[in-house]
Amino acid sequence: MKVFQFHLQKVLDVKEKEKEQAEWAFGKSVQRKNEEEWKLGKLEGLREQATGMLHSAQSQSQTVSISRLMEIARYRESVDRSISRQKATLYGCEQEVERCQRRLTEQMKETQLWQKLRDKAQGQYLEALKQREQKEMDEIGTQLYLRKSN
């Protein structure tokens, strides 16, 4: 009995490899986005600290110099700029995640299409094999009948 071989197996293998690469790229983009979200959270925590320090220093206006107040305010502005840059970076990461997700979805659909083609071809092969076996069985039955009737 001949074993089923899909004549487009190499194409299917390439599509499956592309799907794996798309999965890997999607995972990396999600990981990077999570890291950038964590960085943003850290920066927002620093901003809260700076704001707390500024309010604390302002409430003790008699004991804190103006230069110290300005230093804290500059630090908070620096953190604000870092937060703005980090938000832009995070937005870029979100766009990358969406792009990778679209690519992954496309690759999954393509792979599924090729797998369905393989399954259909295998079904046709098995049906043809079944018909061939049935034809052989019918022939054997006919031969036995002819021998018994003679």
C-alpha cells in the first residue's frame, strides 16, 4: 500500500514556519509593550514622589530655600518630559503589537487553508484507496463465485 504524500507539503511547511515566526514576533512585541508599560509606571511613580516633595517643601516655605523649590520643580518637569517620551514609545509598541497580531492572524488563516487542502487531498486519496480495495474485493468475490459455479 502506498503512503499518502501531499504534493504541496513543502508549501505547507513554509506556511507553518511563517506562522511560527509570526507567533514569535507577536510574543516579542507584547513582551516589549509590557516592559514599556512597566517603565511608564515607574516614571509616574517618580512624578508622584516629586509632586509630594514639592507640596511638602511648599508647606514648609519658611525652612526651604527657593533654589530647592526650583530644583524640585525642574526635576518634576524632567520626569514629565520623560513620561511624554515614554508614552510615545508605548504608543509605538502598541502599534507594533497590532501589526504583529494582524500578521499572525493572516499567517494562521493561510496555514489553515493549506492544511484544509492537505486534508481534502488526503480524504480523496483514502476514498480512492477504499474504492480500489472494494474493486479488488468484488473481483475476488466474482472469481470465487465463478469457481464454485463451474
